[in-house]
Amino acid sequence: MRKTAVRIAIIGAGSATFSAGIVRDLCVCGGLEGSHVVFMDIDERRLDLINRLGEKIARELDVKLFFSKTTDRREALKGADFVINTVQVKAEELEGHDWVERQRSTAERHGYYRGIRLHNLTQLHFMLELACDIKEICPDAWLLQSSNPVFEGCTLMHRAVGIKIIGLCHGHYGYRHVAQVLGLDEADVTAQMTGFNHWIWMSDFRYQGKDAYPLLDKWIIEKAEAYWADDTRRYSDVQMSKGAIHQYRLFGLMPIGDTPRMVGWWYHTDLETKKKWFGSHGGFDSEIGWGQYLNGIAASLKRVEDAVLSNGKATDVFKPVQSGEQIVPIINALTNDVEGVYQVNIPNTGRLLDEFPKDVVVEGPGIVNGAGVFGIKARPLPVSVVVGAMIPRWREAEQLVECIRQRNLNILKLLLLGDARSRSLDQVESLLDEWLSDPHNTAMANYFK
């Protein structure tokens, strides 16, 4: 195997479990030994924690990797071959998820149950700044975009700045859960998922080379009700939920990964409705499910702290095996020309999806090698999916992207007016007034001025 050392900047490295997983994957990859990983975060405590953990994992596995840390984003980008963005924007003393919850509460006061994702605007603002820095400091670097919103963020950065970008997510692995519930041997299952990030559809599903959708239909008839009646399922188990199956019947293709959470406002009008479609927890995005998710994040951070500070081995926590994340294998493929097929979010320049323009980022399988990344053309999506789900989602994304790109609050206002929960112009304007007047939101208020 060829070995080539590269410089990798992880922006938002304080997402410690994620960063530790990348270090572990680098250690077991083999082709990137000698590489330099720059951890960047504005939280110095977490930054020090992940730097120490990286050094400990590499030392235990006897792998030659070099590490450094900085709170300066532009410093981290100097000489970078790859930039990984995993940032969840925070606001002064508020952690990233605390800031999201504050913005959610603001929207709920104005009649938007569980919020209206205003935090995506602060995320997009940051991504645009990062892309401009990359264009200036390390223009030949690949940006691997991991934090959300991947769809809008990658489209914005591609359209406004034009850097080399790949959006990555692990939601496409939802097809494995479908196979598991159906009792299929995963080794004999193939699937193709296409669409927009968090809005992907299983356009091909095969077991031992034969169409496996009839097996799914049989499960729905014979076993679905018993599955849905099981209250022991986790809050995050939405892939085979009643809501996901209803979407399959409505649109004609199975929604995969995070898609069942996102499609259809009518599944999310209140907690009882969420429980009807996604189980007793109300699904991932209910006040119950989201609370359990945040508790899980806190537990993961504690696990990282213990791995660093204890006398035990970090590799007992972060096992020395390749994870399911695609980041390191893709870096290796681009660096050492180790060709592989990965699920990627890339500009639609090769018309991976013919239904949409070239300057929109779409998700699907792509070939990655030393020459770059090349989308594999997808089979056409059914008309019901295109006009019922994809075009409405594309419209929302265009409004979000262009309101940031053009610094135009009227476009944002139009986006909010299109929400099914909006009952009047006054409702939308009062929400925006409160959101922009929040002292934690001064950067966005100034941006739109």
C-alpha cells in the first residue's frame, strides 16, 4: 500500500467523540501514516482533551501521527490538504446545543412547535466564512463537510465560493437497519440511495441480486404492527417506524436514514402526533427523544474524558478497527488513489440527478480515487417523490441559501411564511424581530444589516 502523509485540519475538534474516531480511523488505515492532524476549537478545555486523546491512541497503536492544536481557525488552515468541518456554532457562554435550544424556545413562543431551525442560519453564516478562508489560505484543499445542514451548506459554499467540497453523512446506512429488521443477511444486500442530504430515498434495494421491495411489503402486512407495538425500541429508531412506512406508501420509495424525521409537517404537529408515527418517545426530534439525545452526548463526552484521564487504555474505549465513517477512507482514496465507491454529497455537475440543476449539491453514490470524486448517475426518481417531496425541499433550501448569499431578510421571511404553522405575516415578523434582537445573535443581526 502506498503511504502519503497529509495535513488534516479538524475545525470544531471539540466534538471529541467524532474527532477521536477520526484519529482511530487514521491509525488503522495504514496509508496515511506520518500525517499531521491540527485540532482547532474555541473551547480550550475540549481542545486540550482531544489533543491528549489523539496522542494517547496513536501511542498505544504505535502509529506515527503528529498532532497540534490551536484556537485560531485561519492558523489551522495553513498548509492543509484536507479540512474537516464539524462545527456546531455556539454563542458566547452558550454551548452549541444550548444555543440551538434557545433559538428553538424563541420560535415556540411564536407558535412553532419544536422550533423552525433558525440555527441553520448561524451554521450557514459560519460555513460561508470558512469556505472563504479556505479559498484564500489553502485553495487546493478538500473540504469534508460533516456538520449540518450539509445540503444547504455545501450548496452555498459551492455556489458562492467554489472550493472543492464533499458533504458526508452516515444516514444512508439506514438501509442496513431495514435489512436487519427483515431478517436479511447484510452481506447479500445492496441498495442505492439518492436525493438531498437527510432527504434520500432507496431507489434500488436487492437481496441476493433480486428486488427486495416485495420482502418489505410482506413484512408490512405480517409483522409491522407487532414491531410498532414494542415500546422498548430506542427514541432514535425511526427507520422502520409507522411514519417511515407511511411515507413509503405515500411516495412509492422507502425514505432512508434521517429522511423519515424530516419529510411531512403532518407527522410533527404535536407530541401526541409524533408518538402516533414514531413510537412512545415521539421519535428523535420530540422533546422526549431530543432530551435523551442530549444526555447521550454528555455521556459520550464523559467517556472521552475517562479515556484521557484514566490509567486505562484509550483503545479499550475506541477499538482499533475502522468505523463506519467514510472520512478517512475518502482521504486515503484521494491521496493514494485507492479507488472506492462512497455515499457523497457533491455538486450535480455530472447530473447525478437529472431533475435538478448543476449548482445544487445532491447525495448519492460516487467513485472516489486520485483524480477526484465522480457521481454515479442515479435512476430517475418516481414523479410522486420529485413533485411531492424533492421539489418542495429544494425550494426551502434555495430560500435558505440565497437569504444568506444575498444578505436578504425578505427571502428568509418568505421561507418562514411557507411553513405550515405560519398563520400571519405578523407572526413571522415578530419571530424575526425577537430572534435578531437576541444579544447572542448580534453577528447575524449585523450580517443582515
